[in-house]
Amino acid sequence: MSKPIALAADHGGYALKEEVKKHLDELGIAYKDFGTHSEASVDYPDMALPACDAVVSGECDKALLFCGTGVGISMSANKVKGIRACCCSDAFSAEYTRRHNDANALCMGGRVVGPGLACQLVDLFLNTEYEGGRHDGRIAKLMAIENR
């Protein structure tokens, strides 16, 4: 990966984001941390937006986003045109959201997913390629919804 990975979390996902950062450091994967930088309360839409904007602009390759459940930040991320975010807490979903949906943002819940599993899901997400082919038409239809 030549571009960094965008990271963002609210207070509920802060600790898990910090664990994932350690994992990325161990692997030598570059990232840009858009915050939050503490467990002080912040709103997940405010945290998701700059990280997702960095993916859409091409500054970052993909995003890893965290909140308490992963759901709120994934809803926020999916409001950003060009983002295909998936909230995952299992390996199959993390792999196949890349293979079939060409997801560019992985969302996880700090109160749902432990650090070990989170790092496994990150590895699957970052190392799985989009299959294309029969999925291209579906992705085009999905992205066309943004232009309604």
C-alpha cells in the first residue's frame, strides 16, 4: 500500500483504534490518525467525516473506523459520497465485503470486538482484493443511489 490508511474513532472506539495502531506499526503500514486522541466524549459523525474525505480524495487508501458498536460510525461513513463502509465483527464479513462489495472503510465496535479479533479483521480487510467481474454492475448500482 503506497497511501496511508485513515483511522478515526469516537470515545467508544478510541482504545480499539489505539490497539490497531500498534498492530499497523508492527506491520509497517502507514496510517493517518484523524482522532479522537483521548476517551473524552466526541460525536462519531465528526470523527468519520475527515477520515472518509481523505479516502474519497485519494489522500488515504482505505479507512478503519471505530465507535462503541461500529454501527454509528459506519452509518456516518456511508453518508459520504464514494464511501462503502461495512461494520464487521467476523472474519467472513471482513473478507467478503472487500471481495464482493469493494468496501473502502471497515468499521468496528470497541465494545463489541476485542483487540486480537480486530487485528485479524484489519489484516483480512487490507489484504483482500476486490474480485470485480459479476460484482461490478452491483457496485455501479449501489454508487448510483448517491446521485438520485
